[in-house]
Amino acid sequence: MQPKRKILVIDVGGTHVKLLATGQKEKREFDSGPKYRAADMVRQVKGAVKDWDYDVISLGYPGPVVHGRPIREPHNLGGGWVHFDFKKAFGCDVKIINDAAMQAMGSYRKGRMLFLGLGTGLGSAMIADGRLEPMELAHLPYRKGKTYEDYLGVRGLERLGKKKWEQHVLEVVNELRAALCADDVVLGGGNSKKLTKLPPHTRLGNNQNAFIGGFRMWDQKVDTGI
């Protein structure tokens, strides 16, 4: 019988990087930002978890990931991520997944679930009968030459104000739930807490679910497509 892996989960966002490891009860975090690069993240993570034991890493990345590799630089961070060798830098195996997909994995119950992350940007993922399907809805055109992220991300919240922003969130959720035949919609990300009401068949997620998803990534029973 193989010993149980000790997993470090790294959730990289547009404003913060959050960390949790197997056996730890309190997360650790530090700031990211628009000039934040992969090398900065590795250096800070290593410094922040010097007293934690781990032998593999789950990395939630704020951009598209295909076959376990980032394929585009993150929209809300600096560059240097796509060709970065995370395994070499950390000295252990690293599984990389879109950050919204990681939180979706931790939020999933059954059936067809759509996850939307209302944070600095707009994360999205679908899980259909246990199979994860990362999505990139954020930069698709929505209205008036602007994207879904321009309306539902933090820039939209600041430009529109809370009331109009919430109206667009409710409208988009209803449209996407119908288009994708989702049984269940989960709204995660820090700004989801600003909603005063939820559409039908919709529930609030929890940022802690990203850590649950990160731990599940090393469970062979979970079909992540990695």
C-alpha cells in the first residue's frame, strides 16, 4: 500500500495567492497583482511554507490550462508563466489546473454543475456527471463591445456600481444555465458575497472549496482530464 501523499495546494488569484497543505488547518496567503510573475510566486510560496511538509503540489492557475500546462499568460497578472518549469522550481511533481476548475471540483455534488467565479476576473468551469470541463467564458463578447468579464469581474463592479452589476450577474447566470442545461450553478469568488439574491438552482460557493478541489486532484477516482 502506497503512503498517503502530502499535498500543497496553491490557489493563484489576481489579487492574492492562497496556500493550504495536508494536515494544516489555517491557510496562508500573500498579495499578487498585475506585475506578479511565476518566479515571484515560487519564491514567496517556498518562504511561506518552509515549516510545512508536502511532496506534491496542486496549482490553481488564473488562465487556460490544457493537458496540465498553461497555454496563455494570465490576464490579471504579469508574464513568465506559460513556459515556466514549475516541477523544477519546486523540486516535486506539480499538477496545474485552471483556478476556477479547481474550485469547481471542490464545490461539485452531482449532475451537471456550472461554476462561475466572481473575483478580479471571471472564472468558469463545468462538471458534467463527474467529468471536469474547464471553460473560458470570461473574454467572450457579451454586450456593447465588452466581454463577460468586463461586466461581471471587478472592473464591471467598479464601473457599474453594485446594483447594476448584480443585475448583470443574475441575467448571465440565467442565460448560461439555460444554454448549458446546468442542473446546478455555483457562484464563487470573493465578490459572490456581495449578491443580495440568487437565481433559481443557484448556490454560493466558498473559496475554501478551491483547497478541497486541489486535494481531490490527486485522487485517481476524480476525472480531471489531467
